[in-house]
Amino acid sequence: MTGRVHVVFTGGTIGSSRGDDRTDLDPKTSRQLLSCALEAPVTFTTSEPFSILSEDATLDHWTLLAKHLAELDFSRLDAVVVAHGSDTLAWTAHALAYALHGVPKPVVLVASDLPLSDSFANGPQNFRDAIAFALSEKLPGVFVAWKNPHQDTILHLGTRILPCDTHDDMFRSVLGLHFGTQADGEFRRNPALGNPSRSQLATASQPGNWLESIRWAQMGSLFESNLLVLPAQPGYRSVHGDPTSWKAVLQLPYHSGTACSAEGPFSLHEFALTCHGLGIPFLLGPVRHPKNTYASIQRLVRCGVQLAPHLSESALTVKIRWLLATGQNLSRLSEPIAFDLLSESTLTTE
């Protein structure tokens, strides 16, 4: 299996080394990743738009990385692998899946749980399997390759992967809908209903979408920073201040799609009314069952709150930032982009 693979280094644990008392970035470490491809007849080119520990990533880093990738000549490449840190791996995958919507070749993000010098690090296997998947399947889009302990390497869609679990350091896809697994040189697609087929992914890359993404890459920031994201928490009275500095507000819900609708000073109810009066979009979501809602949701809707569609919380947050920054209408939240919506109605088994 031959191919031309461009590797983009961005830092993270996969680009770090361990000293006596800490793990930190090491410019000599990143290039060691290329040797992890073993004897695969792959031609590598490399670049490094920045080098940070991924917990220090900002929206500006997402924009810089997306612009950097959009400038690559994909006609001369078979795949791109992005070496990244694990802390914000899922967030960057979302950002690239939207900003590079329509990308004509596979872009696979990889990370490592330990520095590459550690014999137990999963980074080398993630890297090898990312290349094997990309060159064998040749599917356009943004993916993440990560091997959890005692499991085969899992390939996640860029819009479906969840942030790493803080309790067991494992990556999962929302609802378990990972795209498939890579083991012993073979890719096995997850046949679950609600997971896109190979053919659906193969046809998802429309030239018009890619040209639009390239045009967006000529803009300034691709992700709006002035989005207020409120956590779900019981009975708070902390929403106050001047909302005019925010382009939109997103209230994350409880699992039922609900949030506190109690009235009173500094309440969500009062804040939603204020935002509605000022024409500031106020969204509640993701919401799984918008047609079978609780009275609390209906009270918020009467205040002008809009219900956001069912996708992961992190993907929804990034999608809103992307739509706002690129001047797109927030009605596109309900449009399936890069297979982000978690609906079985538009997906089939293969």
C-alpha cells in the first residue's frame, strides 16, 4: 500500500518528551513519528503551523490550522495526518470537519496518551492505523484515529467524536456511532443504523462545498469568540450583565433537553427575554425530542429561545461558532454537515 501522506505537526503529547518532573514540548520528538510507519512505502511531506500543548489551543489556532490545510495541494496528496494533543483533540476535529467541509481527501487526526519514547504509548499505533485507513479506504472527510486500552484502533467521524473521558482517558463517539475499527491492516466499518455508509461518505465531498470552504479560508477568523455558552446547573441566578457583547447565547441542557425556567432576577428566563428583545439568538440544545417537550422548555421557547438540533454538545458549540464567524444563517444548524446530526432518517446501513 503506497501513498503520499502530508503530516501536520501541532505539538501535544505526541510531540513532547518527558523530563524528570514534567512532560513538555520537544521539537526533536515530532519527527520521530514518521519512523513509526515501519516499512510502509509511504512518501511523507511535513509542516508545522504551530507547536503547543493542546490544552492551550484557542479559536485562533483552529482558524490557523484550517487555513493551513486549505492551502495544501490535495491533488498531489493521498491523505493528511494531523498530529495533535488529546485534551482538545475532539474540539479541533469538529472545527476542521466544518471549516474543511467538502475536503476531497481523508484528513485524520491522531494523538498519543504518552510521549513516543514510552514503550506503552498508543501514538505509534494510532499513526500507523490512521495511514492504513486513509490509504485503503480513500474516503474524504475528517476523522480521528485513537486506540483505547485493550481495543482495536477506532476511527471516529470528526463531528461525532466526544471529548476524552476524564475518568478513564478513553475516546468514544456519541451514541457509540464510531465509523469503524482498524486492526491487522484491515478496516471494519461499524454497521450500526445511524452510521454513514462508505458510499455516503464517498459522495459527501462535493466540489462546490470544497470551493466554498476555500473561500471561507480567505476570511479572518473562522470561529466566533463572542458566543456565551452556559452550563446546565440547578437553580442558578448567575445570568446578568450586558448581553450586547455576545453574538449568540447557547444554553446546554440536561439530558431531557431541559434547563431551569424559573423566573426571577438574574434568571435564565429573564436573560432570554432580554436577549430576545435585543435580537440576540438564544439557543437551547442539543435537544433530542423537540416535538415532545417539557413545560419548562415551552416556557423558555415563549421567551424567544430556539431549540438546537441533536448533535453532541461540543460539536454544536463549534458549529455555532463557525456559522456565526462565516456569516451563515443559524438555520443551517439543522442541516446535516459532515454527518453531524444524530438522526437515523437520512442514514442507512451498508
